[in-house]
Amino acid sequence: MNIGLFLCRAECIGFKSVDVDALAQQFSDLASVKIFDNLETAEAVSAMLAEVQERSLEAVVLGACSPHYFQNTLCADRVIERLEQSGINPNRIAFANLKEQCALVHKDDPAGALRKAALMVEKALARVRLARPVRTVPVAPHRAVLVIGGTVAGIVGANWASRLGYRVYVLTKETDLESIRQRLGDMQPVLADFQMSPLSEFIFDADVEDVAGWCGDYTVTISHNGQQRELIVGGILVAVDDDHEWTAQLALKLHVNLDDRGNIQSRNSTTMATQATEEGILSVPPTEGPDRIRFQVEGACTAVTVLDSLLSQNEIRHVLRMTEVDASLCGACGTCVKTCAFHACTIDQTRRISVIDERRCKACGNCVTACPTGARDLITYPQDYLTEAIDIYAKFSANGSPRVLCLLCNGCGYSAADTAGREGRSYPSSVLPLRVACGGRVDTQHVLEAFWKGFDGVLVTVCREGHCHNIVGNVDMGRRVNLFRVVLASRNLDAERLRILEVAPHEGQKFAHEATRFVNDLADLANSGPQGA
């Protein structure tokens, strides 16, 4: 396979602690190895695209910022989109997070940082080599929007969307229009304008029961007057102000994260404040103070403008990052049906096999871990990749420091580790990060594999209670902890060598502190007497 490795040496992001030229030399046998001062410039992107074409590259590894940076920074995702448009399958673009999880956290240990960086690149190369191509499906966006909340922001957003030609449903817990009118103040003309639009509809005394689909094509099941009703919309705007209880309930249905204040987490609080972690779902954060109304109006207009930029396209292409089923192994036992919090699994009774609803599957991997026959696997984080990644990290020379495999859930743990880097929170270079889809994807095999390969400890991050992006991933992980410890004891391994850490995306200090404390505790444990391995 022809693989391109594109590295960034920009000093402005902390690469003084990683010798990028020495790193590139270690992988000079690849089809293409290029170093750029900054991967995000137009010149760098053009050069990468030219390399893809000239070298007939089939896969690309970006050794630079976190993948979350590319996902959650305004227009940075266009770099990835252009690589895909050049012919690289989305599942064959991988990241070596050399900035947030290496260079910035190991400034005082350049030798350790370089050794770690080399293994992070090797792991990313293994990822694209083992990756199976994923399919994309085109969706013609529905020109309809669901606005949740009869607040100032909700009414302004709804009216703006209707004036842009969208069918707009306003769902509210209020029982009548008068209840909404009383809170609007000077926004009364906006309400009147929206009421007079033939594209407007209020749904009072209602709530969201279920959401399936993706940007451009959501099926939203609502409860209303004791009955259920389905709405087909292209996008959803949440504007419930400071109703944190309702926000928490909606987050679970919409599959979006909450921030530390209990509001829907934005992709970037500075440049993408109204965009949730799920594309096609927007929110207007609550505000306080004398300029509250102005900020609500501005937020609503911004959110609808973003929605319009998405839904006015002829088509939206969605990557099918979902689980796979091996028909030769599936016993149609139904364990996956019981496990899936998104109702994505059903049993085809005719073929006696589990089938997956691609519009519901979130690729969390809980069903993979739960499957008793091993019939399931994740396209994005396949089992053979996770095993090889552990083998690669096991080669790290820690110079006497305990080595820790850190399994980072994509929702919170990975973001917390990124935050630690951006804040300059240091921890030992012997803490080696491996991103997994969800804490619920971690099973006994991963833990035992790490100890078999000589790791001194395993640190697993999970989301806080009630904050799991995959609803029950942290709960499922919690249920397995006792099993893990029993298995460790049966192999004469001290249970203290496995640690579970609940962490939020913004808790970089906590992550760095707990990772350092775990390394120190493992050192004390080793000094107290021999342990099995």
C-alpha cells in the first residue's frame, strides 16, 4: 500500500520538543514523507493533494494536531474533505496526535517525546494498513427544521428559517401560544411574522422521544397529546435557554455532549459556538446580563445560517462508520439487540443473523464487546488494529518508568488528554494513548493483551455519569470492571494495576494529574514486591 506521511514542524504549536526531521528519517521508506511548517496553509494542502496524485497514494497519516482539532475548528475539516475528494477513502486517513498528546505535554523530555512520537506514527500507519474501506451514502437534505423551545432564540431562529424557505416545526413544553408571548417582550413582531408564514407550525405540550438519521435526514419521534408523531427534518435547533433538566434529556435523545455548565457542548466555543458535536444539530447557548436578548438573537441567526449552509446543498455525503457482522459466526442470539442503546440492531429471523440500521448505528462498539461469538467488529477501530497498536506501544523504552497503556474513549477521555496538552499540563511520556470508540468498547482481551506485552498498568477513561455520548458506554464499562479484576487476580496480577478514570472533556488538569499519580503508584507497587505479568 502506498502511504503518505505528512508531518508538521510548526514551532508555534510546540514542536520544539519533537525532532520532526529525525522522525521523518525513521519512516523514509514510505511512498511519501513530507514536512510542512503548517499543514493548514493553502500551499501545504495543495502540496499534499499533489503528492496523493503523483505518488498514487492509497492512505495518508497526518502527524500534527489532534483529529478533534480538524473536526472542531472552523474550516479545518476541509483539509480532510479535500484529501477524501482526491481519492483517499475516509477510513484510510489517520492521525498521529503529535501536538496535544506528545509535544506539548513532554517539553521537558525531548528524548522520551521523540520515542513516543515514533510509536504514535507507527500506530497510525498500522491503522491505515489494516483499515477496511468505508462506504459513503448521499442524502438529499429535507428543507425542514425542528426548533425545540419557544424561547426568544427559538422564535427568532424559527422565523429566520421560515423566511429562508424552510418548513419549520416549533416544539415546546408550553401549553399555548400565550405562554410563549409573555416571555418575548419586544420580539412580538417576530412571533407574529412567524405565525403568518404558511411554513410554520407550533407543537405545544410536546417532547422528543427518539431521533434517528443524520444531517439532512432526521426522523424525530415526538410525544404530543398522548400520541406519537414522526417528523422528517433536515436539521434541529435546540433553544431551551437555561432549562438544564430538559437539555440533559434532549442530549441523550440527540446523541450530543454536554459541557461543564450543563449546556449542549459546542464544537468550538470561539468559532463554532452554535454547532453541536453532531452535525446538523445546532443550539443557542443561554446567556445572562443586559445584552442577553442581543446575544440570543445573534446566536439564533448564526445557527440558522449554519443550518442553511448545510441544507441548501444538493446532497450531503455520510460516511458509514458502523459495526460489521460476520454471518458465519453470528448465532442470532439477540445480545446485540439488548445491548444497543440506539436500537440499531435487529434479528433477521429468515436469515438468522443480526442486521444493522445504518441510520441509527453510532459505531460505539458496545455490541462488539458484548457479542458472545465474536461475530461483530468496528470498521473504524477493528480488533486487529487495537491488538497491533498495543504491540507497537509495548516497544516503548521507558528508562525505568512504569509503562501505562491509556485507553481513551473518543467522547471525553481523548478530549481531556487534548485539553491537558493545550493547557501545558505535563505527565510522563510512558503514558501511551490509544483512542477507542467508547469506554464500552474496552474488553478483557485488551486489558490482558497489555499486561501480556509487558505494560505495568492500564488506564481506561470513561465519561462521567449521565454524560456518555453513547448513553450507556460508561455504565457498561463499569459493569465489566469487577470481571476485569477477577481475571487479573486469576493471572496473579494486582488489581491496582488497572484504573478507571471518569473525566470530562475540559478536565485536562485532572487527566494529567491522575495519569502522573498512576505512574507513581505503579512505581511504588513495583518497589513493594514482585508482581505477576
